[in-house]
Amino acid sequence: MTNHPMKDLANSTLNALNRVPELKKPIRNTTLLDENKDLVNQLMVFVINPLRHQNSMEACTAPFGQEPFFATDLMKNSLSCSHKLLEIAKGGEQDLSLISKLYQAYLLILEKFYNYKIDVDLPFTYRLADTKEGYIKYIRKQVTTDYVQVRELKKHAKLSSEDITKLLDNTEDLELWNEIIPLENFEFSGFIHFNLIDITQDFVISQLKTDLLDKKTIETNEGFEVLQKRMRALFDNPKLKFGMAVAPDEDANMNLNLIWDTIIPRSQLKCDQYLGTIYEQAFRENRIINTPDLTKLPQDVVIQNLLDAGIRSLAIVPLFIDKTPVGMLEFACTKPNSISMMQVKRLYDVFPTFALALKRSKEEWNDKIRAVIQDQFTAIHPTVEWRFREAVGHFLSENKNGGKTAVESIVFNDVVPIYGASDVRGSSLERNLAIRADLSEQLKHAREILDFARQIREMPLLDDLCFNIQQNIDTVQNGLKAGDEVVLIEFLTKEVDPFLGLLKDRFSELEEPVTDYFNSLDPHLNVVYKKRKEFEESLTLINQEVSEIIETEQVKAQEVFPHYFEKYRTDGIEYNAYIGQSLVKGLTYNDIYLKNIRLWQLLVKVKIARRITLLQPRLATKLDITQLILVHSNPLSIAFRQDEKKFDVAGAYNIRYEITKKRIDKARIKGSKERVTQPGKIAVIYSHADEIRDYKKYIDYMIAKGLLTNNIEDVELEDLAGASGLRSLRVEVNLSDLTPNQIENSEIAQIISGN
């Protein structure tokens, strides 16, 4: 072009080049370039626009060379410092940089000799790390080979289309490539021009999405550190602090949350302390809250903890899926005004992925919880698990093609119920006495200190408080009514304790007695908790012993014939069991198994009575137990209630059984005030004479074995609401011989078969 704007510059450059003919020949020593630096710079104007020197990372090297002979100012500044390192982002077993150069050579040969154009810019991502400042950027290398010439040094066989296809199908086999295209047969001259393009945002977001596919990323400390490094790269801020948390269920304990990797650790700031702060506001308004300077916000416990940690800038991102909160992200920095909404918006594309990852981890966590509950606490007993699996199998089969059938009801017909209870006698009375003793002690202790304070200084408030304390002492001694305990504890903690603390600070004479007062309080409950503690520990010890016996012996009973069994705790231990053909699969039920479990019940009750008698010396509060067995021979039906995850009897007629269960522990012998349940005795409650026939034979056997005494009573019980006509066979456990009785299945079977 005769009128090109760079014509004069080009002619001038060519004339200058003619004056240095050495530059027209192959250059093997870069000293020549250094000696003609101005001319080289002038030549490179035609390759790299001088206007790009400050904002573009470009350079030129000898073909496949390492060190550039020419580079933009930005490139020089980015790579010249020793604390700046450029390396391939993803390492491997081989030298990826060398592999890249080899493939560039092969592809150049294909282009120059076979006109087979393939992009020689292999997709390697480089990491530019500033080890001093902590910055990390990700770079893509864009190569231009327009200035490279390839000369054939030695003739070689021409490649067929099949050869080229073979090469492209085996891109990782360098030996094959060198066999078909021996590089020693070619010479490369000229130079390669390359441009380093910052792809940090796209690369990091892509990596984040990949990271979040792995649940370990958000559930492990190592994974969390990876996320924090990614965030620092995206925000271009090596000091950025990152946090995340899963939103708990409404009925869950927030402080037991699975993922709570917040900037302020949970050990320092409890999860529920975020309620009522800007964190709750972000969820309530479903928007990102960015605070340039926390010192300008009203102070609360969360803001104060953040400021104490040196945090000044904060951004909170609530995460939702279908309007349901699933989690939260937080970004913070120690400098004010260092986090902008523009930086946060870079992550908009990855917020949904974060939300899904947190939701998935939350669901998996809940699954684990459900698995533990099913294993240890659920009503789905192993004996009947087969029926639930069967029902779920039907449900999945019916709905696999988009159906909407519900899970079928779980009902077991014609099963015989078995019920027993070991109740702590007078537990309500003993608990009340313990409460009264503790409250009385604390009130009297406080009054003694106030009486002493009145001798030091007369104060009208002292007289009034002493009067109120004495009134409360009288209330305690006269007996507590419902709600009195709560009122008294509130009086002590909100009126008495603060006033005593004030007296301690003001009068040195009261420092020691007030300190003794507070030292006498339980550190967790802030009240005197001596007698109640003794009662609770004694009650717990009894229940543990009873529960252990039932659990151990129940395993043996299941070996005889599988049956449904559940145990639960009140102020004692109760159990429900059901036995029958419909509960089992692949086994044949016989009434002999019912007789077996009824004898088992009696033997277990004797074992419990003996164990608790031996336990008495270890009890701080003297407690004893009463025991009963309810006999119900008419088969009934039970159905699983999905809402309460438990079995209940089905049918109006069968409800009478449930009513009887709930009321018999309070039943009295007809014509007297004596309860049918008494310590040291076992009450077998029944309705019909034929129900007790087998029990009488078992009792005779147990008397012969020395397990029961001859003291047997057959008494009529007073009518209960919803249950009348009940009788009880009451037997006395032989507690003079406390030798542990072993309950062997073989012996039980022998006794049963003899009947």
C-alpha cells in the first residue's frame, strides 16, 4: 500500500536494518539483539502495538524458547520479580510446559507442510502467584506462530490422511508422534509471539463449580481452605476472609448445625446469637447486605466480635432455593471499604451451585441422623422391618412412572399384647421434697446474710426483702403448688441474687458470706441443687439398672420367637410388646411362644426386684420400685401411625386395653385405700380367670425355685374410668436370698412344655 500510515516508519526501519546485516541472518546469540536494542524495539513495533505496553502481557521468544527477547512493560513487571512465579495451574507427572512446546512443533509442521491448520495454543492454564503479596491470578497463553518458519533438514515420507488421523487419535502418545514426524528432520527459525490473558474470574468460577460437586469441599477443613483461596483470587484480595453456614431447620438446635464455618468461630459466637442482627436481616429481606465499615453500624454482640477480630468490611449473602433459606456466605476484610457489590456480583453465577451444595449436605446430614434414629430409637423394630421394606417396595414400583400412590398402611392383625412396668414408688413426692429442701436451704441462707447486713446498715429495702424471703420460706414449708417452683427461682435469681451481689461490692464485711452463698449454687442452674441432684441421680441409677436387665433379657426372648418390643422411660421403665403370626415372615407362630414370654416376664420382674434391693445402699435418695404385668388374652390389631412414628392399637374395642394400661398403676384394692402395686411384690392384672391359669403354674414353679414366697393374694380391684372388673394376682419376691437368677431359654422351654 503506497499510502499506508506506517510506510515511512517501515522504510526507515528497513534502511536501519540494512545497516546491520547481521540481524538479517540466523541469530544464535542474543548479545547481538542487546547491542541493537533500539533497532529491535523499532522492528517490534510492527508486532506489538506500543500502546499496549502498559496494559497487555505480551512477549516474543525464539521458537520454543524460555526467555523472551522482547516484552511489554506489563509483562516485564509481572515476571521480573523473584517473588512472582508463573507455572501451569494443574501439574502432572510429566513436564506439561515441555509437552506444550513439542506439540506446538508438531502442529506447525502439519500446518507448514500439509496445510493442516490446527490451533497451536494448547489449553493450559497458568497460575501467576505473587508469593510476597499473596495474590494469585490465572492466565491463558495465546500463541501466534505467524513469524515462525519451518525448514526440512532431511527428507521424510509424506504423511497420508490415515497417518494424520492416527496422530490426532493418539494425542498423548508422544513416541508415536515422533516416530511419524521425527523432529530432528526439521529446523525452526523466526520467533513466537504470545499474549498472556487474565482469565481469573472465568477459571476460578469454573473451578468453584467443580469443587462444589464434591461434598467433601464444604464438609472438610481442607475443602474449606480451597474455597477460601478461590474467593481471594476472585476478589483479588489475599487478605479476604470467607465464611459459610447451612441454614438449620426451624425445629433444629442451631448450635448443632453440620456446617458452620463462619468468620467468627462457633466456639466464640454461638449460632443463635446471630438472631436479631444484620445476618437475620439479610435472610428476612432476602438480599445481600454489604457494609463498607462496621464501626458505623449500631453495636451488638456479633458486630462487636467482628470488630474485635479486626473486621471492618463485611458482605452477607443469603442463599435460597424456591424461597426456602438453605445457607449463607460471608466475605470480610480488615480494611474498611474493601469489599464492593461489584466484586460480590462476580459470584452471582456460582451462588446457585453453593445453595445446591449446602442443601445436599444438609439432606445427607439429615439422612445420617435418621439412620441413627432408626437404628437406636425408632419404633420400626427389626422384627417388623420386613413389612416396611415390602410397603416401600410397592410404593416405589407404583410410582416409578410418575404415579402418585401413597405408602400403604402398616397394620398387623391378631396379635396378643404384652405389657409390663417397673415404676419408682413415690417419685413425685420425693421430687417435691427435694425441691422444697433445696429452695428452703437457699432462701434461709440468703435471709441469714440479709439479717447480718441489717446489723451493718439500716436500709428499708433490706427489711422489705427479708419479709418477702420469709413469706417464701413459709410457702415452701407449707407445700408447693403447681408453678410455685418457677416463681421462687425467678425471685431468687432476679431479686435476691443481684441484691446480694450489690451488698458484696459495697460492704467488705459481706464479701465472704456472699461469696459462700454463690459458691453453694449449682454453676449451671444458679440455684441450690443438692437434694434434687441426689434424687435425679438415684432415679437415673434405678432406671439404668432396670433398663439394662430388660434389654439383656429381651435379646434372649427374641431368640425364642421374634416379636415386636418397645421400651420407654417415665419415672420408671415400661414396655409394650406384641406377638403373633402376622408380625413375622417365614416362621410359624404357636401359642406356646406366648406362654414362653409370659414366664419370661415373671422371671425378669424377679431379677429386677433383687437387683434394685442390692442397689439400695448406693442410693443417695432412698427410692424403691413397684412392678406390674397386664394380661390381655384377646388378640387385637395394631397400626403404625406415621405422624408419631409409633404403633397404636387399632379399633374402638381395643382402645379399652390402652385405657387400662394408663390407669392400672394407680388402682387400689377394692374396699381399701391400698394400691395394688407395692415394693417387693409383682401385681399380675387380669380380667378373666382363664387368663391367670398358666400364671399360677409358673408361680408354683418359681416358689419351688425360691424366687417367690408363699405370700400370694388374689384381689379384686376398684373400678377405673373405662376399665372395670379387673383382678390382680399379687405375689411376693423372695428378697432374703439375693443370689442373681439366670434366665435360661432352655429351662423356660422345659417348664412351658411340661404344662
